[in-house]
Amino acid sequence: MVATLLTEKIPPPLIGKISPPGDKSISHRALFFAALSEGKTEIRGLSSSEDVMSTVNNLRKLGVKVIFYENRVEVFGLGGQIYDLGPKCLDAGNSGTTFRFFMGFLARYPSLVTLIGDKSLSQRSMAPTAQALSQFGIKFTLNNRKYPPVSFTGNQCLEGRKVEVTHFSAQLKSALIFAALQSQGKTEIFGKIETRDHTERMLPLFGGKIEARPSSIIVEGNQKLSGKFIEIPGDVSSAAYWVGAAILIPGSKIVIQSVCLNPKRIGYLEVLKRMGANVEWSIEQDEWEPLGTIRCEYSPLLNGTHIDANEISSLIDELPILSLIGTQAVGGLSVDGAHALRNKETDRIKALEENFKILSVPFFSTEGSFKVAGKVNLRGGVTDSFGDHRIAMTFYIASLLSSNEIKVLNTSCIAVSYPEFFQHYRELVV
Ligand code: S3P
């Protein structure tokens, strides 16, 4: 599939209001907690992304009943009893979250589990998650000691313990929490835990207990969770593309409603503000996740900035679109500590480098750092998503900005996180 080309000299502004689809990270977690719980969970606003559907399909293979209605989803949980259905092969497709979450969720599964993924996922390292979970006495076999397929048999005598994590990530942390919840006794997880905290926030909704300290998390084992009503807030990472486009396209002014404004997810908005962008956000409801509105408009004067390693986790998924915004700012954008981008749906630093080269944007990178030049006129050319949804959406936005023709090859992967992307563009474009 090839993205639509815009050949107008002046790009049409984006005007209006949208509510982004349900947050993908929160949707995965709602399904896993619902599956672990006793009784029925009703979910409203579940993301319809391909990644979240991978989680649904695999939960169904384990006997979890998931029923879709027009505006809600019902999940009938297993009540902490994941039944032995014999050896299972689960396919996580393109979804790293699905893959890693199942590694922890099935920590007690008594038969052989084999987790597989698509070509992109098969090139992503699962070693840190396997290493962390192996501290629960589970032996994982990985392809070349790193990659999917990953196979293991769970440990039926899981015991709570102290777990040290060196390569922290939000997915890994959640996998450990799913395993800890099914263990006997207390688990204490140590490491740099400042990644997104949706799992910690959601567990109490299902009646569970968790203690999050600055450098550790404590989870009691054998907790009894019960099904709940849950409404998923809008995805700030999906909204990010329209915020970026509105800031860059003259005459634009948009409002994004019902969006999750979790402080660990809004590093992008904070960086844009620092760059001088006209962007404001306000929290209207703050129960288990802060929910609110983002307002933004065309911002003719953007300053470049530097993103430091300690900011990365709050904007990890927004680095591609931020780099594009950097190309229009005085002084460009430099980023440190972004090694994790090398292990996403594609090597995102390499993908940015290759696409920016085509658009004649100077770009320099080392293993975990990069710098993109500012105030550059994007030249026309054929860019590629490299099968990565966030790269596809970033360069689609680039195609809206340039008076030269920019093509993006392989945009169908956008459905991995944001199937409504093109429809929302049509709703916003004047
Ligand atoms: C996610 C965590 C982040 C993020 C990913 C979703 C999650 O990855 O990039 O898109 O839902 O927990 P890490 O696990 O590498 O932090």
C-alpha cells in the first residue's frame, strides 16, 4: 500500500476535534488483568489495533472468553486458574507487548509453551525478559539465545522472590508483575522502574495490591482479582501525529479530547512546549489514569532542543515524530540514550536515517544517540515504513508538509496501532 500523495504547494490545515482510539498499552493490560480475574470484566474503548487483537486471539486459545459487542467487550476471566490445555503455540504477530506479557502470564503454565511472532518480532531480543523471569525458576529456550521463538514450561511452584532487573522496560516490568501475582509469597522487583506505570495503576482497579517505591515494586503473591468495568482512555501516542502535524502546518488548530495524560507518557508534549510550540493540555479527571484535553495550533517559531537519556522513557514511541518536528526547528534536535529504538518494530534510528537521507535532511547517529538538522526543506522522494507503524505515520505526516512529493511505501502496518489513522486525517483536514 502506498500513502496518498499531496502535491498542493500549501498543505491544507488541520482543524477540529478528535478523540483518539483507546490507548494500546492500557488495552493490553486490561485484557490480561481481566483474564487473571474471577468473573466478568466489561471494557469500553478497547483499542482495535492489530497488536491488541493479537492479545485477544491468544487469550482465547487459553480458554478466555472474549465477546465483542458494538461498543463494549466482555471478558470472562480464569480466576487465577490458567488451565492446562496441553502444549500451546501462541503467535504474537507484530506485538512485543503481547509476546512479553505472555512470558509472565504463563509463568505457571504446566505444559510447553512456544511463543512466536512475525518477521519483525522474530528479530527483537527477548533475552532481558527471559533473564528476569528465569529468576522464578523457569528455563527459557530462545533462538540464538535472544530471539523468538521462545519456548518454556512454567513453574507450578512459583515462589515470590527478590528480582534484580538490569535492562528495564515497561513490558518486562509487567511480565514480572503477572508472574509475581501467581506466586506464593512476596516478590520485590529492583531496578530503574521509572517506565510507564499503567500496570501498577490498573491492578488496584481489579482489587489487587501493589506497592511502587522509587526504585522497587512489591507485589504479594496469590492475589484474588475480580472482574471490573473499565473505560480505556485515548492514546496519547496516536494523538502525537496530529499534534505534530497541527504544529507544523500553517493555519491548523485542533483539540484532542479524552486522552490519557499520564505523566510518564507526556514527555513529547513537554518537549514541544520547550521548543516553543503552541500546545496546552489540561487534566479533567484523575481517577486511576489522568484524562484530559490537548489543544494545539500552528507554531511558526520552533527552537531546537536536546533530549536527555532520562527523558526517553516518557516519549519513547514519539521519537520518530519528534525527529520530524526537529527538522523544522531552529537548531534541529539531538537525542541521547535512545538505544531502545534499535529494538523496536524496526531499528527506528536506522529507519529515520535512511528516510531522512532520501529527503535530504542531515542526520547523524551513533548506537544510542542521534541528531537531526533543523530548518530543512524536505525534498521529495520515496520513503519506506520498514514495516513499522510509527515510522509509517511519521513519514505520512512528512508527506503532508512538503510541497515536494513524498511517498511512503508499506503504510498498511499503521493498523498495528492506529487503524483509524486515515479516517481521522480526513476528519481533521479542511
Ligand atoms: C509499552 C512499553 C514501551 C513502548 C511500547 C509499549 C508497553 O516499550 O515502547 O510501545 O505497553 O508497556 P518498553 O517495554 O521497551 O518500555
